[in-house]
Amino acid sequence: MKQLVLALSLLFTGNCFAQIDSLKHEMNLRDKVLNDIQNNFDSRNKTLDSTVTKLDQRLSSLDKSISQSRDANDKADKLQQRVQAVEEKQKAIEQNELNLFQANYQSAMVNLVSMDREIKPLLLFNSTKSFLMR
């Protein structure tokens, strides 16, 4: 009986070390995936921020030219351009929000999968521990 318990404990200890190495590898992989998601989001965010900045500058210049213009047709054309610029800015802001939601969703899914893999060895450990304690 002692030999069986000793053999099971050695087997379990060997499996624990293998599981620890596997968990370390999975954590490194998870960290790489999360960093990739963050870098992708950051690059998209920078692009959209520069687009919004350019549109803000365009709106400012249109506002100045509208206030300086005396011709009604010219004002109407510039107001139309201003409306288009505001619509483009709104689309860029909405796209930025969508990118944020996508990055959060992707990170959450990676973390959930990782948590599931981390919980399984813990459940196995607890069930083995309770079996050996009997």
C-alpha cells in the first residue's frame, strides 16, 4: 500500500512539473497574444487619432472661411463641406469605439480560455488530493 501511494505521489509530482512547464508556456503564449492584440489596437487608434486631428483642422479652416465669406453660394458650399467633415469625424470616432470593443472582446476570450486551462489542473489536483486523503 505504501509503495502504491509512493508511486502515485511520484507520478503525480512528475505530472505537476510537466503541467507547470505547460502552464508557463501557455502563459507566455497568452501574453504574446495579448500584446499582439494591444499593439494592433494601438496602431489602429493612432491612425484614427491622426484622422480626427486632420478633420478638426479642416473644420477649423472651414469655420474661418465661412465667417470671412460674403458670398451666399460660397458659404453654402463650405457649410456642405463642413457637414461632410463632421460626418467623417463621427465615423472615425465610432470606428475607434468599435476597435476598442473588439480589442476588449479578444482579450476577454484569450483570458477565459487561459483561465479554463488553469482551473482544470487545480480541479485534478483537488480531486487527487481528496482521493489520497481517504
